[in-house]
Amino acid sequence: MKRDTFFTLLRWLIPIGLIAWLLSQLDWNAITPLLAHVAWTQLLLAALVYFFAQVVIAARWGYLLRVQGIQLPFTRLMGLVLVGTFVSNFLPTTVGGDLVKMAAVANGQPKRAVAVASVLADRLFNMAGMVFWLPLAFTLRVESPLLETGTASMSALTRSPFLNGIWSRARRLFEAGRAWFVSPKVVAVSLILSWLSIGLSFAAFWIVTLAMGISISFWQASGIAALTYFVALLPVSVNGLGLQEGSLTGLLVLQGAAYEAAVASALLIRLVTMAVSLLGGARLMFGWRGLLADAASQNEQIQNELEKKG
């Protein structure tokens, strides 16, 4: 078995195992009536709020491109954001959502390097914005060992080849996107948009917990979601599958939620985000099918460059 195939298989087995374990601990007699009393209008509201978070992400990306003199219609950028989310959720191959966006935005652009770098810059600003939400974790009712575990996980994350690879690639493209990082105005606007998009996604999660009858504040929900974001970045599962559900469940239980309600909330927020990303799947099917092939070709080029330099 090839090494890449083995690790891909492992990244599927770990989340499947984690989710299977979570489900095996459920009291199904308790969860059925719990789901029966869910206010589905709240779930629809959560989906709408999450959709607006994607709108803000598209606005941030468009702003970064305009700073470098690249003008693209907002509707196209919005479509690409949703397509990227769909690919990450439903097509967990080596062609991730960011690669699809890179291939699409660079197509036909004279400033190809800048267009590609805009996707990485957008990702970095999102991660920077998330760091500012992280202190909300101190509002949670958790035991110190859990916080130590979370800190250790984030420390391990900073040393992971996954993050180091992203950082190395970002440094190589820094010159192309220098204007994004040296202008206080650009940095401030990008971070503000990041905080807003992250806040909306956290609000969607909070709405889901309320729908499940879990009484926590928005700030507690945000602290839980911020911690979970960094745990889910660990490159041991596909798109954080399993890691996200396990982290959300554990932290919600520590806030006093019933186990069944916590598991249901973790699974429902996954379903909400996946449902919104189906809009991207529809756009991919009707008109943008060639994006996956372009992204695969670009991924191959990147791998070849890394092999030559390695």
C-alpha cells in the first residue's frame, strides 16, 4: 500500500471510529423525543446565519483582490467560496477547497501569482481572526486538565507538517502579496471582516445549541467553537470530521449539557454547514465542472515543485 493511500485511509478511519464511539454511548430512548421537540425554524435560522458568514468571507476575499488591482464580480467570488466549502465537505481528496479557489481565481489572470496568493492570505487572516476569539475559552466551565490538553493540542498543531507546509508556502508568496500585510488599513479591514464572519459562524452554532435545549451564552458557545476550530485543524482526519464532533460534545457536556443533547448539537451543526455548502455543489454541477480538473493539475504542479526543492 502506498504511503499516501495509507494516510488517506487513516484520515477516514480515525473520524469514523470517533463518531462511532460517540454514537455508541447514546441513550437512543432519550435522543428520539429530544429530536422530536427541536424547533426546526431555529435550524433554518442557523443555516441562514452561516450563509451570511460565507457572504462576509467572499467580501473579505474580494477586498484583498481589489487591493492588488484585481476586480472580480462578487457573485463569482461568492460562488467560489461555496464551491470551496462543498469540496472540503463532500470531496475529501488531495484537491481541497482552497486549491479549487486558487485554480478558479488564477484562470486568465495576468497577475496569476497574486490571485493564487490571495487565497492563502484570506486563510491566514481568518486564522488570525480566530486567535482573537480564542480567549473566550476562559469563559468556559472546564477543569484545568482539559485546558492543558487543548493547549498541548494547539502546541502540537504549530509543530505539525500540515501547518508548517502552509506557512512555508505563504512565505514564498509573501512578496506577491506584500500590500496585504504592510498596510495597517488593509490588515485592520481584513481582520474586522474575519471577526464578523467568525462571529456569524459561532452564532449559527449557538442557535443550534439553543434548539437542542442547551442553556449557554453566546460567549460560551464562541469559546467552545474557537477551541474546537484549532483541534479540528490537526491533520488526522478529513475536514476535522470526528475531531470537531468529539470536541464539541465534550465541551458542551462540561457546560452542563446532557450527553445526548451535546452529541445531537455537534452532528446538527455539521449538517447545517454541509447543507449550506450544497449551494456550492449545485454551482459546481451547473457550469464549473472543469474546476476540479484544474485544481488537480495545480495540486500536481505544487507537489512537483516541493519535490524539486525538497
